[in-house]
Amino acid sequence: MTDKIFIKKLISFFLKKHNKIRKIFVLFYLWIYRQIEKKRYNLWIKKYEPDSKTLFKQKSQALDQKIVFSIIILSSQQEADKKQIRSIVEQTFNKYEIHFFPFDKWSSVSKEFIKSQMKGSYIFFLSERVFLTPFAFFTLFQVIKKDLKSCFFYFDQDEIKGNKRKSPFFKPEYAPDYLVQRNYFGEMLLLKKDWFLEKYDQILNKKNEGFFYELALKFGEQSKRISSLLYHISRKDKLLDKKITQINQKVVSEYLINSPYKPFFLKTTLPKVSILIPNKDQKKLLKKCIDSILKKTTYPNYEILILENNSLAKSIFDYYDSLKTNKNIKIVQWEQKYNYSAINNHGAKFTEGEILLFLNNDTEVISPDWIERMLEYALRSNTGSVGAKLYYENNTVQHAGIVYGNPKGVLHIHREFSQNSKGYFDRLQTVQNYNAVTGACLMMRKSVFNEVGGFDEQFEIAFNDVDLCFKLREKGYLVVWTPHAELYHREMATRGKDEKPEKRERFLKEFQRYKIKWRAKLEKVDEYYNPNLRMDKEYFWINF
């Protein structure tokens, strides 16, 4: 064994045995990497954005094109920002016209004026805080040439202060639950003019900066994300920043009144929730899990089904006997070999509730209202499954949603971030949409579970939760992750890590089955991620 490998193993062993030190080490490592990321972003800009020669070529390529952009700058000021105008004038694609409107005048602009006075077939809406990259229009011109059907586009962005760029925001595609908590579409939108005129009368907020958010909320489902960083936001005016936040809060409150993405708030009817917990031996883990449910859970209408799988230890059966006095706890026998999918499918047949909550025995409840917070989304007709925010014992994040595309499996994004971290553009503190969440704590309606045929029993150990969520997505359901339901998860405590040769072989076999079954889906980039981010790391690092 080389010195390098020995030291690596020694550090790994030391950190596993000392959780507090491990947490400090991880946080320090992430801080260091964030500093590196700032430098990497500058290198990324140099590598992926056009240089001066390429920009010159773009100008010559755009000369004979017939597409015209109508640029509409919407502002709280009465005069346009000269620096912003310069960022438009310096575009390599020069087929455009500029219209400047203070919001008090924009609110009175008619459809007839837009139709007759604006020459462009596409309209660019910019806020006063937007400054364009010189290749923005050319990039969009290339996109439109290939896609004449799409009518609504939004783009990646960063921040600018002076001449320094920072905080690149590589956005997901349309994610309705994220959007109602943050206007990640931003303040530069491209719309096909004819399409916009059709929607014009549905837009109520034309008098302030909430115009951009209303467009995103009402028509975001028809949008197309362009994964190119095409503009910078200036946040030098803190008062304007605060004002926009307040305006957007009002816009989203009005939108949610009749929105299908409104959380389902429980009133008088409290549906029964059936909590299914597979278990073999593991008295200590199971007792801690059950105790946390019984002592902390505020939701009154639930039952617990312990799915007993060939336990041998006398202590566990003594524990089962002690639970018999609780009428809300059942022991369901599964006498065949361990198969996570088959055990849960079997257990679901014995449930009384209309809501199923699949839970690992190595979890422990943190937030008392965890069931209520998951039900807010599980009861919506457009939602298939809901996942929770799970932590390691050292209070770093273990699970906050799953992204597919990793060549070695899937990404549990934000893994090992601190408990209070906002994550990547608030994604650790806001409800999110993903293609999958972990089965360690997963809630769904029983009717939907039956509709998709439950868990695929060919996935005995791994990828069963991802497969279930993919089936839901295939049916058009949303998969939701909420940060407001929090639990500890002692990952792998029950079945151990897949490090032994036979376990590793089993994992690889199921991974291969997963790749074959979902080949068509896996060929595409996960829509809730971004191709400008690395697929081999969970930390939203720049793909460079």
C-alpha cells in the first residue's frame, strides 16, 4: 500500500469515528472549494464564452438575417441606464429596436400599439437591472432558427458588480414548486410577439417589476430554458432589491389563490396515513425510530406497520410484544428473503390509510409536523410522491432530492451541506421538484401507488425508489421534495454498505437493469438540473 493510499484510508477512518471533526472538515472543505469555484468561474468564462475573434465572426454571420428583436426595457426610472443601452448596442446580432418604458407608462400601452409599432417578431423584456453579454442576441437567433415553435424563453444568469462577475445561476427547466417560492426565471424574458399578444389580457400586473414574475408563474409551463448564460444582474440598489421582493410576494400570493401548485392545507378532514417500516432484528434502531414517531408527531391520524422480515434475535420479538398495547401499530410478516420492493408491496396490502408513507427503520423524526408538511403536497392531484429532508447524525444533509445522470448511479444533491445552509440559490430551503426522492422517507397516495403498480420487485435493494418516481413522472405526476419535513437517517445502518464483493455485484446488476429500463430518459439531461453543472458531484459545481 502506497503512503498516499494509507494516509487517505487513515483520514477516512478517523473522520468516520469522529463525527464532530468530520463535520468541521466537510464544512471547511466546502468553504475552500467555494473559493476555488470563484476562480474556476473566471476560467469557465474564458473557456466557454466567445473571444473577440468569435464575436467578430458572429457580426458578419448575422448581417443578412430577417429576424428582428423588439427590446422593451421596463424601469422604475424615467431614463434608461446608459451602461445597459451600451450592452445592447454592442450585440453581435444587430437586428433589433429599443423601446424604453417607465412602468407608469408601460401599464397604459395597448395591444394595438405593440402590434403596429413594434417591428420584431420576438420581444425581449428586460428590467433596468439587466446587462447583456455581447453574444446574447446571436445565441438566441441561433436557437430560434432551430426552434420556431417555442414562444417563451428564459436563460441562465450571473451577478455583476463593477466589472466583476460572480454567482453564476445555472437554472432548472420549469419547476412549478420552486417557481412559486423564487422567481428563478429572472428579469430577462424572450417572447414570440404573436403569442404574447394572445396572452396580453391575462397579465394583470403591468405597473411594476412584478410583471416578470407574473409572466413566469402564469405561462412558465409553456417556457423553454436556454442553458446559456446571457445576462448579468446588478444588485447595487438594495432598496430596489427589497422593493422587488415585496412586489413578488404579493404577485405569488394572488397567483396561488387558484393555482394547482398551491399546497393542500388540511382543514377538518385528516386522511389516515399508513407508515410502513421494514425491519429485521435491529431493535435499537427500530425502537428509536418508533419512539420518535410516537413522541414527536403532531398529526393524529396514522398507523404504523412494521414489516417483519425473518428476524432471529429474541430481543426484537420481545419489543414487538411490548407494542401490542398500541392499537395503531401492526406487525406484518414477510417470510421470504429480503427484497425491499416486495416487502413494501406486501405491506401496502394491509394498510388502512389512503396515504402511504414508506420509512426506513434507521430514521428518526426531527420536526413534529413532518407528516402535515408532506401531506400539503401528497394530497395535490398533480403530485405523485413527496420526499423529506434527511440528515446524517452530525446534522449535515444526507438527502435533499435526487438528480439522474451520474455515470456511477444518481446524485443526492447538496449532500453534506450544513443544516442551515440555503443551498444553491435557496434550493435547500424551498420546496423543489425533482425526478426522484429517496425511499427512506417517501409519501404518496395509495391510489397513485396502485396506479403505477407499486415498487418494481426486480429492484430488490437499489434503485427501487428512483424507479418508482420515474414511473410517476412518466404518468405526468410531479415529484416533490420539502425541506420542512426533517428526519435523521443513519444511512446503511440496516443493510450495511455495498462494499463486500457480493453486495457490490448485486448493486451493479441492479444499476445495469436501471440503465436498460430507463435508457431513453437517461439519455437526456435531468430537467431539474443544468448541463453547465457537474454530474459527478452533489454540490452544484461548475462543469469545468
